[in-house]
Amino acid sequence: MAYLSMMIVVWNVMNNLAEIVTYLPMKGITIPYFVKRFVDPSLAFAAGWNYWYAYAILVAAEASAGSILLDYWETPVHSAVWITIFLVLVLFLNIVAVGIFGEAEFWFASIKFITIMGLIIVGFTIMLGGSPNGQGRLGFRYWNNPGAFKPYLVDGNAGNFLAYWTAFVRAGFAFITSPELIALSAGETIAPRRNIPKAAGRFIYRLAIFYGFGSFIIGVIVPSDDPQLLSPNSNASASPFVIGIQRAGIGGLNHAINAAVLTSAWSAGNAFLFSGSRVLYGLALVGDAPKIFGRTNRNGVPWIAVLATWSIGLLSYLNVSSTGQKVFLWFMNISTISGFIAWIVVMITYIRFRKAMIYNNMLDQLPYRTKFQPYFVWVILVVVTLLTITNGFGVFANGNWNVSDFLAAYITIPIFLVLYLGHKIWYRTAFFIKVQSIDVNSGKREMDELCANDISGAPVAKNVFQKIWFWIA
């Protein structure tokens, strides 16, 4: 339920960005560029730094996750060693071996794709009774005992709702910064006004397959009271998929799956370091960050920005003095709230963009328009705002107060407000750019001509297999 709910949120954010970038698919564009153009320079400044902050914390989160996963094999090696290896490797790929970065990410992504599809198939097999240990057809056994809901904080329906809401917040971690990729890639996309709507329209199906079916399978093959699950009372180091496969008695596959999940964590940390360093580099180029972060080496790599982003990953060494579960939850909370704030900014930007288009009688000139707008964006804006505010509600329950958990849940909000208000006070910017002053024309003519002169044409399928592939890709 939580993942399905979060998929609707992410789909809306994706649609908001798709409408804007399909209208103006300019090279080198970023989310802060659109925020500055359609809303306010101060909000754009805070949004840029918030993105960098989120990416940097995600590097630490993935390093922490990597050390937890490696503990699955109960090696005599200290977790600090695994964290060091993880951080050194991602730094090497981002500075020294940047030439093979794309190739490495291709193979990492391929492993992730093959793994999740294989896990979904294996999960359905276990569910339907294909376990070699004779546990029989699981069906929805675990939805009845111990139950599909595990009440949180209080008993009864209120506890069930709080459990769902907590899972809703946690599900956001899986999607953080993913909708924004469509905006970052729009300027480099062939025939953007044909391919961006295609990608955005099919995004919901990909979410349904990978996250919808993935979370469904976990709930079917693993009971919520399994002692191996990561919890405050356990420092378990296995993916729920691995636990489900072990319960089914499938030997050897658990090690392969855990290794694949480990490469996924490494790949994600690698990509987050790359993205975060480029955000910081971009901020330096437009004067929103110190110029030193705009320096590059002879290969064009912004090495100082890479080092600055990577240095935040050193926070993963907190694993040495605390349990991996606790530290990972800290990082997850911090990065998730940064992502929620980023989505709130995206939705505000879309609302202002749409109002400006209506004011200029240009709404019918949008190359791509999504359903249920503008009502959909307002509903999701309220939902994400509530998620942001209530992220750490558990610490206020009787006996649950903890300063570190409170800070992890809410420290990002005052940091963002300080950046936003500090810039506004320093530069004395207006609260919002007036609708009549929003520029919706600059670049439009050039983009119209570029797309009108596109001669690549849509690919024509010669057989049913090509038709299926062209629909997917």
C-alpha cells in the first residue's frame, strides 16, 4: 500500500517536470534553473543546495548499506574496512577512471534489472508452492498470520494507519531524485518532444513492475515477524528477498542475490556522487557556490566538487560506533526529507509555470499535457507536505523521544529555510516573481525550430518483437 501510494506521488512529480521540459528542452537545464525562472531566485538557490545535500547524504547511506550487506557473510573484517573500500572505489570511478563511468553504470544497471526480474519470478514461484523444502503453497498465508498490518505505536485501526503512514514515508527513500532525471536528460535527448512524453507516460508502468511487484513479493514470501529482518532489535544484514529465499530452502541463491544487492548499493553510491558533484559544479558556475568548486582537471572532471561531495560520505563511519540499522535509518530520514522538499519545490514551480502559461493564453501551446491538472498537483502537494511534517512523528510518542532520531527526521527543514531566507534577506528578492513578469517565451522559438527540423523520425516496427521493444524503450 505504501509503495503504491508513493508511486502516485512520483508519477505526479514526473508529469509536472515532463510538461515543463517538453516545452523547453534546452541543453544544460537543471531544476534550479526552472525554479529561478518561474518562481524565485532565493528558492532556486535553496533548491540547488538541497539537491547537493541529498545526493551527498545518499553517498553515505549507500556506503552504510554496503557495509551492512557485507556483514551477511560474517567476515572477520571490521565494518570500517568495508566502508573504506566502498568510498575509495566510488571516488576512483568519479575522478581517476571517469572514462569508464558510463560503462560501469551500464553493467551495474543490467545486473539490477536482471536481478529484480528474476526475484519477482522466483517470488511468484515460492508463493505458488514451488519451494524445494516442501513448505507448500504460501498464497497469502502471511497476510493472515502474523498479518498484513503490524500496528505501530498503538493498537487497533489507529495503529494500522500509523504503520501504513510510516511505511509511506519510508517508501519515499526508494524514489528520491528519480523523477528529476527526466529534466536533467531532456536537453541531451533525441527528438525530446516525442521521446520525453513517451518516457514520462510509461514511467508509471515501470514503477508498477519494479516497485509494485517487488514490494508485493516481499510481503508474500516473508512474514513481518521474521527475526532476520532489520529492526531495532536486530542488526540483520540480509535483504528481505534473501530471507524469503532462505525460508523456501533454495540453497546458494541467497548469496548471489545478496551480492547483486551489494552491487546495486555500490552503483547507487557511484551515481549519487557523480550527480551531487555536478550539482555543486553547476552552483559554482552560476555564482551560488564558491568558485573553487567550478575548477576542473584536464579531463573536465570537477574534482574539487567531487571531493567535497565525497567527504560527506565519511559520515558512514558512524556505523563503527552505532548499529548499522540505526545509522542507515538516520541517513534514510535525512535524504528522504531532502527529496520531499525538492518535490514540493518542483510542484510549486509547475503551478507557477502553468499560471504564467494561462496568463499569456499559451496553455494550448504546451506540446505535452497530463491528466487531472491542476487539481492533481494540489492534492499531491498537500500529501507530500504532510509527509515532510510528520516524518518523525514516532519520536513524540511516549518513551520514544531520542534527540538523534529527532534531528535526523527534521534537521533538513531548518537548513533549507536558512538557505532560502538567508538568500532572500541578503539579495532582497521578492517573495514570488509576479505572474505577469514570468518569462515563458525565452528559448521557445529556438526549441520549436529544433523540434520542427528533427529528421530522425519515430522508429517503424518491422515485426511484433520490434513493436514490443519500441514500446518499452
